Amino acid sequence: MLATIDNCGIGIAADLSPEELGNGVWSTALNVRFNNGYAERFKGTTQAFDTPAVTPYFLAPYATTTARFWIHAGLSAVYADDGTTRTDITGTAPTGAIDDRWTGGSINGVWVMNNGVDVPMYWNGDTGTNLASLGGWDANWRATSVRPFKNFIVALGITKSGTKYPHMVKWCTTLNPGAVSGAGDWDETNPAKDAGEQDLAETPDIIVDCLPLGDVNIIYKERSAYAMTYVGAPFIFRFQRLPGDSGMLARGCGVQTPLGHVVLSAGDVVVNTGSGSTSIANGLVRKFIFNNINSTYYKRSFVTTNPQKNEVWICFPFGESETCNRACVWNWIDKTWAIRELQNVTYGAAGQANITATSTTWAGDSASWASDATSWNENEYSPAEARLLMSHTTPVISVVDTGTSEFGELINANITRTGMHFGDPYSVKTITGVRPKFDGPAGTLVTVEIGASMFPDASPIWSAPTTFTLGQSIKIDSFATGRFLAIRFSNADFATWRIKSFDIEYIKAGAF
């Protein structure tokens, strides 16, 4: 008999029993993404800039009219890198710790940032100047998060002279282009200013962060969310609680997509369209994330996008790790989930970058035509395209989805499906062969394993691994017997590959 699995790109459903999954859905996967109907090995990760002078715990793009910078911040220093020159813009050294996560953004061409411990800072993009304290901000105030919204700077979770106001939203007066706040611009009592403050105390949970969604600023608390809408004088902003009880797990745990905000909340991953939140992880990777996230360092998680691949990366400390070493990757076009290993990542952000790289020319490519996995004369670092960059404890700043290795090391990629019964969970079946249809450079080596078990809750007994060579092999001959069948594909070399379908040859017997 022949069973054809004709869509390998449906993704994983790690939270469900394998016996309940449809054909093409994978039980587990590592370093394999799913899009356009294919399961394909993730590409590599390479260093983007010169080695940072400090371990970076924050990373963000910032562009001026003359330069494109990437801001990266350590515990006591902040740098701006334009791809050619790295400039120390620290000024007064910040005093935050690892978990005092930076927030900020660009407003009217000026960069604003805050770590929750020191007075908020700004930088005008001139490498001859340093970060300076935000004008008009009282030296005895602190804010949990500071973000730009329209022509305002919005501060959340305010502390005044040691007294905490965890529900407070505070904003400065309307800012002119190219300007940041100055004397009196944060004075909510001055009727000549648009500055104000508002406590969102309807719910007892505290404010975490905010993120614009179109014309509305969504303020996320721990287990609730509010819409902040500009209405003009005299009230300036209107605040409205959104339906549901979904908030944000930690600062930086939300990101904009064409479908709305994707947010890592306290117990789920949701899409917020502005009228409420809907789970996109339930029954797929929700249990996987929250059963494995480090219960001590979970607030070091963050969410970012990989726009080149239409993906959201939910990055979190897996197991005992103190840094983010796993990402659950959601494709917002195909609605598929994948899992990616990370190397001690502290933060990530997407944007355009000027990265100097030498393309591989025809003459400079030493690999043979039949087995080469790279493209000659291709620039993987084009500044015309937004890319995902990440910071690591190494310290290093990397660009994702480049090359075929993880900083020169082999990427261990595999996809596994167990519990296959082809509509008959009671009959014993014997696999006799597999005919995979791979796409990739000729000579690429892929390891194929098959297995079987007699009971749905039993681990399969795996056959010896067999190597499938793209461009040479057609079929794998291997044997496994049981009621529930299993298959695993994994990479055996540095080359990238993808698979859309495969056939399993099997013999059906009785129930015993």
C-alpha cells in the first residue's frame, strides 16, 4: 500500500497527541520552518557588526536624514553603529541591571530611550553628542516604559519621589518636528500645555508597556489592555478598556504585524486587532511555551518580527537557560508554527541595516557545482530590505537567516511525526520504504529514520538512520512494524533543503 503525505508545510502541533494529528502536521520540529506548503531548514546566523565593546541587552534601529544606526545598550554604556563606525553615545552612565529592560523609539527624528531606573534620555543622531536627560522631566520621576506615540512621548508606570503609581499613564505636550520635550512640557497642571496624566486603575494589574496600532496606542497591563486615542483639547486622549483579560508578559513582548499586535501574554500568545485578543497558540504551542519557559527569568522573553519571512519570533529562556535560547516562530501568512534554537540571545529587532559583506563570486566559490549550497554574487545583507538582528551574550550582534551555518557551526534541524495510522489505528502495519521529494542542491545529505509502536502512548522504536542524497537517491528501503508509524528527517550537512511531500510504502496486516 502507498500513503502520500502531500503537504509538509502545515507546521507543528506540539500540544496535541500525535495520533490525533492530520497528515502533514508534525509532532515536533527543531530549526525547520513551514511556509508555502514546504517544510524547510532554517538558514544560518552570522555576525553583523564589529564585536560590541559591551554585552548588549537592547537593540533597535534608528535612522536620521544622513545615517542609519543600530542602537545597542549594555548595562552601563550605549552605542550607535552605522555599519562602518561604532560610536559611544553614553553620556552619564546608566545604572540599570539586566532585567531593567530598555524601551524607547524615534519621535520627530530624535531617539528616546528609558531603562526604568534612570531619568529617560534622548539622542539627536549627531555622533559628536551623547545621550542627555529628557528635557522637562523631573529628576525625581521614573517610568517603567517610555514610548513615542504620534507627536507625544508617553511614559507608563510612574514613580514620583519614591512613590509608585503603577497604573499611571503620563504624556508630554505636543512636540514640534525635530524637537523633544523641554521645560514645562510635562506639567499636566498647565492649561497652555497638552501634557497630562491618567490612572488606568479599573483593573488591579499593573502597566507593562504600550504599542501603537494604527491611530490608537494600546496600553498593556499584566492581564488587561486599554486603547489610548487622541481626541484633542481639552482632554487630549480618551482611554477605553478593551474586552478580554489578555495583557503582556513583560516589556518588549509585543510586536506589530499586518494582522494586528502579536503579544506574548501571561499564559498565551494572542493577536490583538484593537477590538480584543484571539489566541494563535492554543492547541499548537501554548503548552510547549509555558511548560518550558524559565520560571525565574521569564521576563527576559521578547517578541520580534522577521519581515523577510513574514514571521513573528516568540523568544524565551527555555528550561534552565538565563537567556533566550528558543523561539517559537509564527508565520502570519501561512498560520504555521515552528521552533528555532537560539544562542544566548538577549534581544532582537527588525529594520534596515548597512552591513558590509562580500558576495561570493563565481571565481571565489571553492565548492563544486554539484554540491554547492550557496548562491554566487548574491548579497544577503541588502540594506533595501528589513532584516531581523539579534544581540547575544557572547557578545555579538547577528543577522538572522544568512548563510548555511550557525556562526560556523552545523545547524541541527529535524522534523518528526509519530502516531501515523492512516485512518486505521487498530491494524498492524510494516513500513517497507519511503520516497521523499526534497528540493535543494544536488549532493545535499538528509538523514531519514522510520519507527513504529504498538500503542498510542508508547515511544516508537526507530530504525537505523539512512542517508538520502539529493540528486542521486529516489527511495529509502527500511523497515518498522507497529500500529502507529513514525518518520523523521534531519540534516546531515550544512546545505539547506526543503520538502513538500513524501510517500510511505507499507504492508497492512491484522490487529495483532
